[in-house]
Amino acid sequence: MRIVGAEFTRSCVAPEQFPPDRGIEFAIVGRSNVGKSSLINRLVQQKGLAHVSRTPGKTQAVNFFDLRTNDRALSPFRLVDLPGYGYARVSKALRAQWGPLIQRYLCERRSLACVLFLIDARGSEPTDVATFEWLRSLKLPVIVVMTKSDKLGRGERRACEETVRETFLLTEADPVIQWSSVTGEGRDRLWQAIREAVRT
């Protein structure tokens, strides 16, 4: 599959600013600084499409990216980058603003086909587990992506994936993808999982 076009379309701080609710959307959910922006750039092979910040909690809005591919089943569609959670230095007022925004999107968006749930391959935190359980309670399809896998050895990766499956109560049928935005590892597998999610 080839990416024909990709562009950042809008940044929304209120549900009223969301684009029209049509087409196919994949939401990207994860802890602050887990690598959501880097994943977007590597996935579409367009460096700088999503701004990568060294400051956790920098994404304070819901960001929409329109993609076009040569796969009719996936063209056009959107990647939707949601604000990261779990960063203590973000003010309580800002977190209170994010909560309803994220909830409205995940609970009400009809075009939402699947959630890409990002966790650090080196270990999950209680906030990851709580967020994942909430996503499952909403009956949303979820693809688990273990970011920064390049920081682990081969043996460590296998053990960490087994731990993830146990922690999040995943079966062998549930997609878990080892990902590296540095090397591109996992890119083909993630696109395959995305296509399968659209077909189901």
C-alpha cells in the first residue's frame, strides 16, 4: 500500500470544532511522551507532519490528519491524535478540559473505526491499564502498539509482549505490534492490522 497524500487539517479544543463526522477514523491514544507524533510521521513516511515535542503533555488538542492511499478501502481516512494522559505537570484545569473533549470524541464519533493504543514497550503503568479498560468498556476495537521496541533486546521484546498480553488480558487473536519510529519496525504489520480493522 502506498500513501498518496497526507496533511494536517485541524486542531480542536472543543467538540464543535471537529470536522464532519464521516469517513473512517483511527484514534491514537497513549501516555504523554509515548511517541504518538513520531508514530504518525513514520507510519505515513512524512517527517514533520505531526510536530514532535520533547516536552510531555504538549499536545493539548485533538489533532486531525487526512490521509489518502492507493487502497480504496482506506482512502480517504483520518488519523486522530488525542491529548496524552498521565503527565503530572499538566495543570488540573487543563486535564479537566481534556477529559470531556476526549470522552466526547471516543463515545460519540460515528466514524471512529478503531483505536491505536500506544504503550511504552519497556513497561506499562496503572494509567495505561485504566485507560485500556475504559476503551474496552466502550466496545471500541483496539490495536495495541508497543512503542520504542528498539530499546529492547530480542529476548526482552518477547518477554515484554507476554507481560503486556497478561496485564491487559489479551488473547493471541488480539493484535499487539512491536513498533520503532527510529527503525520503522512494525510499520507493515500496523498497516495490515489497520486494513483488517476496516474490513471487520
